Amino acid sequence: MTTTPTTFEVTASIELVIQVEGLRKRYGKFVAVRGIDFTVRQGEIFGLIGPDGAGKTTTFHILAGVMEASEGAVQVLGLPPRDARLNIGYLTQQFSLYLDLSIDENLSYSAGLRKISSDLLQQRRNKYLKLMGLERFGDRLAGQLSGGMKQKLALCCALVSQPQILLLDEPTTGVDPVSRREFWDVLATLANEGVTIVVATPYLDEAERCNRIALMYEGQIQQIGTLKQLRDDLGLERLEVRTGNLQALEAAEKILLSADPESNVHIDVVHPHQTHNAIADVQSFGDRLDVLVPNVQKGEAQVRRLLSQKNILLDAIESGEATLENVFVTRLRASGSDPPFIPFPKAGRKNISTSSVAIGARNLRKVFGNFQAVEGVNLEIRYGEIYGLLGANGAGKTTTIKMLCGLLEPSSGKISLAEQTQNLRSNELRRRIGYMSQKFTLYDDLSVVQNLEFYCGVYGVARRSRRTRIDWVLETCGLVGQEDMITGQLPGGWKQRVAFGASVMHEPEILFLDEPTSGVDPLARRQFWRLIEDFARNGTAILVTTHYLEEAEHCNRMGFLVAGEVVTQGSPSQIKAEQPGQLLELVTDNTQVASNLLKTQLEPWRVSIFGEKLHVVLDHPEEISQLRSTLKEAKLQIHSLRPIPFSLEDAFIGIVQRASHRSK
């Protein structure tokens, strides 16, 4: 039970609005939270990140006054959490929406609970629905919204009371990158106005926008600090290694992963403070390798030497800062928390030429009544290739996948699957295809093993192979001994893993993955992609959608879908390199004021807050002097202004916004 916080030091400062000391929570014999301590200042964005089961949601429940702590002292706004609830906005992972009420009715109900006047409600309703792109759908039932739109409505309901403290438990899962960036700009604005925000997110590029970040796992907070402090403590830097083709990239990865020249021992990951190796970790992406090294010069020299010995030519090696995901994954793996990579028990299949087109679409269209969902899509995806189909919510990604795999009849256009253009719904062809939808494709009222047995039958897995394949899924998912658990009782991330296993047990030639890692923690996501890449290396053609653009870097090629049309295609590096203009990183003495000012001079999407920094996209070099003049006239001091490379998220947002502007 939460005690009166007499253990806290008496302080005259009102800056600390959340104070947690020795917090523990037990469920019977299971200890979910194991004595954590942290404070959060007024107006701070505080990130709480960790893998599934780390104790984050339990901590949120206690801060929100939803449940009592087993031990420890907790103060929120100087009160026990239960007494501070009227000043707390809490967005759970389950949306907390009424599906039989409209958007406006859900907002009105939330406002009524917080005693918001009708005038304020209308003002805030207009502001937040416009921000989320929902202003035209006020009378639509929440139950008729897509998953992404439900998430946006839940965000609006949490914000409508403009609480002093905002608790957000994975608020942007399933929300597209454009809306997610807009939402984080809203959070920055609220924090600047004095609202305190505690947020959990599986998207570590998002967490980099927090003022401070706590790394939590196994019920304990292992580290707290700013992004810079966490990077500095990691003691590693990142090399981006690019080679000419997929085969060379795969060969380079194997060499670097297994090539400690002194001991010839496999290097997977080592704690930076415990190694003398020049290479600490290697991770593959679609057209590059990320190599973590304690020393850039020594690391680059070793990479070049090792690859030269095997006659592998490099296109480029570029250095960069370690990401928060590098910090997070390295810390967890050093503690032994890395899920094992277990190769799929392959039965062996005929050799397939990687030059053959596995998935083809020509002028593919789909019309629902008067609404054109997909317009003239052209795709060619070869065996052994991972292709990412990226787009905002409603862009037509899921509709395209459903047409390609035969679940939805196209209005016009031609499709080829596994080099067939006829009988695309035949049982023989379906057994060569795997499909994982956003809705998990599992039966909630069956046990895990019953689901897996069912899909073995559906896909025609040979009886002699079924036990081996099912055991592989259970071991990969960490569910050995829990296979009789009812699937509906699994957390979302675990259910995703089982659904992926079910979709590949028959060793498909073609695999469709529709947002397979939504809501999955970073370690499990890394395991997912090692499995996906393993299937691709063995010849499977893979089409994947995702809202997590750092993850999309694993794709060999990708296409950006805007309003049903593919507006650009290419490798991740190619798409980033082809972006017009320049991305600038700006540091001023008042980030929020600078952001507000520049958004009056530039299109709003060109300006985004990243913690204490601004990202600004300019099309012409002469605009830089105008930017400097604008800030100087406003008496804003520039501490730093430098060009930085486009991230895939920056490229995506620029492409989507420009395409949307042209279509108007």
C-alpha cells in the first residue's frame, strides 16, 4: 500500500512533480517492480523504455492511482496518486474508447468526466481533431475507425482536459510516421507550457525526443539520463558499412560477426567496458551493416582489413553517433536478455532463381464504391528480396497486400505470384504463400499449440515435420512449457511472435507481413528481423509493411504509397540520397519559440522538435541566411546550425507531404 511520503527530503522546490522511492509491486509471489527510484520535473518529457514484461505498465498504473504499490513512497503533485487523479491524463495501451459512440461523443464523455466547459471542449476538439486528421469524421462511430484512427482518437481524449501530468503508455503504436511526428510536436508544446509527460514507447527513435530516458528491465531501472549521457556511458560509436550487392553484404556480415583475429571467437555483442576488440556488435540492414566500435579509427581499419582479405569491395564506410536502440540493445544483451536466434528447421526445397519475379503487379487498382483505395500500383519483387511497402494510415497498404495474396479481388490490373498469373486462389498456390495480418490471424479461444497445429493443417505441413516446426515456434517465442496457454491471454507482443511463427511453418516461397512488429519491444523486433532475413537468404520473397521507419531500413528495396499510388521506389540509401534540399539541425536558446516562429515562415512539416534540437528542411541554400535573419530579428540566439543526413523518416515525411501537396 502506498505510504505517506515521509521518506522524501523536505524541499521548497515545486519543480519535482513526480517522486518515486523504493517502489515495489508484487502479484502473489511474482515481483513485477523491484524497488525503483526516479523523479520527474515539471515540464519534462520523461521516457520509460524497456522490453515486454519490464514493469512499465505496472508503474504507470501506480502513478495514475489505478492500483496501490506493495511498498515504497510515491508522490504526484505533492499528493498520493489516487488524490491527484483529476490532474492526471492517462492513455493506456487499450485505448479506453467506447466503440458504440462517435468521435465527438467520446470526446464529450471524456470532457464531461473532467468537467470541461462546452466552449473549451469545442476549442480543443477542433485543435486536436485537426491535428490528427479526424476533423471530418466527428460523427463516425469509434468502432468503425481503423486501428490507427482509434489510437489518434484516444490521444485526443487524453489531451482534451489538458492535464498537469500526462501518462502515455505506448501512445503511438500503429500510428503512421507523419501523425507520430505531429503528435510529438504537440507533446513538446505541452511540455513547454508546463505539462509534465511520462511516456513509454517501443519506438526508440521517438524516445530520443525525451528530455531524460530511463532504461527498465526485469522490474528495475538500470540507467537514467539524457540521450547524450546514455550514449557517452555506452562508449561506442557506429560505422555504416555499404557494399555493392546483397551477396557481398551477407558475406561481409558473416566475416565481421565471426572475425576476432586474435581468438577467432564469434563476436555477437560484448559489453563495451569489458572488451579490447575493435568490433563490439554488427547488425544487418537492407543495404548496409551497422558496426558498433569503441574506437572509430581502429574499428574502420579492422573492417577494411577483414573485408579486403576476403576480396569484398566496399562502397563506403561512414561514422555516426550510436542510436538509443544501440544503447538499449547492447545493455540488455550484456545482461543476458537477448532472445536466442534459432534457425528455422528447413525441409529443403527446389532452388529458385533470385532473378525471377515472385510478386508482380501491373496497374493494380481497387475501388470501393466511389472511393479509389489503390490506383495504378506497379511492383516487381524477386525471390530472396525484402520489399517494404510504406505509407500513412489509409494509404492503401493493407488493401494492396490483400489483393496480391488473393484475399481481395482487384478492380483492374494484373497480378503474378510465384510466376503464375492464373488460378491465384488455388490451394496449391496458397500453400506456397505465408500471410500475417495486422489482426494476428490467430484464434484467441484456442491454445497456442492448438493454433499452431491448425495452421500446420491449413498449410499442408507434412505430419513428420509438424512437431519439429511447432517446437521451433515455441522455442523462438520463449513459450516452451506454456504451449497450453489460451492465445487470447498472451500480451500483444507475444501474440505477434506466435502469429509470425504460424505464418512461416510451411516454409513459404512468398511471405506477406502486414505490420508484423507493431508494439513489439526492440529486442524482440531485432529477433523478428533476424528471422525475416534468414528466410530471405534462403530464397523467400517478402513483402512487409511497417510504421517503424528505422526498422524499414532492413528492407532491400521499398516503395512509398501515397493516396493509393506508389510515388517512389528504391533502396533505403537511394531514397535518402535523392531527397531534395537539405536537412539542418538547429539548436537555439528557446526551442519551442523557434519552432513556432519557423512554422509561420515555412510549411509546418519542415520544422520538427527533437528534444533540445530542431530539424528544419530547406529546399534552397539561400534560405539558410533567411532563417538566420528570422531568428535574429526575434532575438533568438543560434548555438548550432549544421547539415545532417536525412533519416528514412525525414525522407518519408518529405515525400508524403510533397505528394499530398501536388495532388491538391
